[in-house]
Amino acid sequence: SFGGAAVWRWKDWLDRRFMARYSQLPVMAPGSTPALEPGLASPEVLKEISTAAMRCGGCGSKVGATPLERVLDQLRPVRRDDVLIGLESPDDAAVVTVPPGKVQVRTVDAFRAIVNDPFVFGQITANHCLGDIFAMGAEAQTALAVATVPFGLDTKVEDTLVQLLTGAVGVLNDAGAALVGGHTSEGADLALGLSLTGLSDPDALLRKSGLRPGDRLVLTKGIGTGTLFAAEMRMRAKGRWIDGAIQAMRQSSRAAAAALRRHGATACTDVTGFGLLGHLVEMTKASGVDARLALSSVPVLDGALETSGAGLLSSLHPHNVRLRRAVADVERAATDPRYPLLYDPQTAGGLLAGVPADRADACVDDLHAQGYDQAVVIGSVEPRGDAAPIHVE
């Protein structure tokens, strides 16, 4: 036994000596650089690599002042009279006024890139974030951007940031929102967030709590972005499916919100990460009502039934499924192939609103005229009962 213990101690010593070769590295001589084959990189690139070999955290992770200044010089955010100090000023913060008689609506959202094109990702993110403003019945006022770009040479970081913010600013400008500042840093993944302010008359706000028995539930866009991009990450989605989802995510909800207001919408929310069911449950809870959904009427993006049927679901999907307790007779509902999509998390999804029954058809016609081809009545609002609040047909 003594001999066996000695052998194990000897083996442990050898292992530690071997691994030490990978942790106890010799100090490089000052000024020394790795030898590279001629032509692999220009002298300028080699110099930049040698001065930025290590990436720090904290404020040390910020994008450099010079490339950031060049990026900002290329942006053309809309100007507003109520922005006293904005992006064009070198101050530490923006200064914005609230017009008399108005209330300010504020929201923030952020996520990692869902597509490889920074410009398109900027558009999608801006539309997604603005959805909260439009769902409240407000008009967008200002935006602050928080962007993370992957580590790289200054030229690459600058190019990525220009495309990202140009895409976002275009959507913000169309909505009348001025980009007034933000923060940029380097990180492992491309990401973008927007903190937004909007303006509204106090009595014109749309809230989740306004649903009334008899209202019809109107959805302005199809669902399925979560499952489609989960499939795309596994290289199991068709190109036309992803293209269709991207086009839906690039479509602003501003005109949809205006159409809903024209037809007397009583309540509204945007359908995003918690899925159609999760956001509908929020509305029924806040309003003290039940809802009846016609699953066959729920609009679905092209390919979403195929990908969800194949089990290609978002990583957030299992968390959303915990809300199945809100569905009455869930075992019967679960036999419908569209049922899993009720829990599908949406990016830049559509608006879900309650509309008076006698105006619902005209509202849908108006939405179609505004370019929301999949807008449809998906159900109705009922008085609160004793069972689960969501009844699926």
C-alpha cells in the first residue's frame, strides 16, 4: 500500500509540473513581438494589435474617443425644439423639456444581435424598443443608445458601430425621436439597447388595464420569431422563412398604434419576450377579465409551424410555458399545432389591443391599408370567471 501511495504522489507531482508549463509562462522581453510571416498584416495593423492585446473592463472597455467621434459625425438624428442639449453638444448629459399639459413615458430594452447585419439589427432593435412607447399611445421623443461591439481593430469597430447606429437612427428619425446621447463599449457580442422617452396627453394613454367585456382582441403582426431564429441558429430554417421574419421585425408599429387609437382601442400592449399568452395574461389580470382565443385565427409567420413542430424552440420558451396554468382545459388546447407558439418569445412583435366589438372589423381593414397584412381579430374579452382566465378554442 505504501508503494501505491508513493506512485500516486509521484504522478501528482508530474501532473503539476506538466500543467505548470501552461500557467507559469516566461516574461516576454520588452519590445519583443511574435514573428509573423511577411504580408500577413500591414505595419499599421501590427502596431494596433501590439497596443491593444489585452481588453480591460470598466471604463477601459469603452470605444476610443477618435473612432467614436468619427461615427457620431456620420449620424444625422432628427432635431427637436424640446431638446435643449443633445448629441451635438459635448456636455455630460442631455437636457429635454416636457411641453405643458403632457406627461412623459419612459422605457428601456436591450438584447444581443439576432442577425449578422449590424444595420438591420439596429433597425430591429429600434422598432422593438419603440413598441413600448406606441403601445402606451404615446409619441416618441428622445432616445439614449447603449451599444456593445465585438473586440477588433479600430476600423472594424468603427464600421460596425456606424452601421448599427445608422440603422437605429433611421427608425428613430421616422418615429420623430431624437438620439440625444448614449454609451459605447467593446464586448464579446454585438448588442444594442435604447432608453426612450415619449410624450402623451394624460387622458390619451393606452394601458393594459382597459380591457372590457365584449371587446375584440386585435393582433397586428404574426408570431413565431423565437422559434424561427432558434431554428436558424441550428441551420434548420429556410432562407425565405428568416427573410419574412426579418421583414416583420423591421416594420414599425407606429402606424398600427395610430389605427388602433382611431378605432377606440381600450387597452394595448406590445407582444415581445413573454409571448402572446404571457402578455395577454398581463392584460386580463390588470383588467379583471377573461379572454377567449381562437387559435385558428392567430397569425403565424411563414415557417413557424414547421420549426415549432420540429421542437426547435427558443431558450426562453420553457420559462414562458410556466404560464400554462392560466389556460383553461390546457390538455385539449395543447393538441393544436399552434398552441406552442402562444409561448414563443417575440422580437419587435406586433401590438395586441382591445377594440370595441362594433369597430373591430373596420380597425382590421384600416390596419391592412397601413400595410399590416396579418392583422386580425384573434379573440374576445369576457367577464371574469372562477376558472383560469384564458380560454382557447
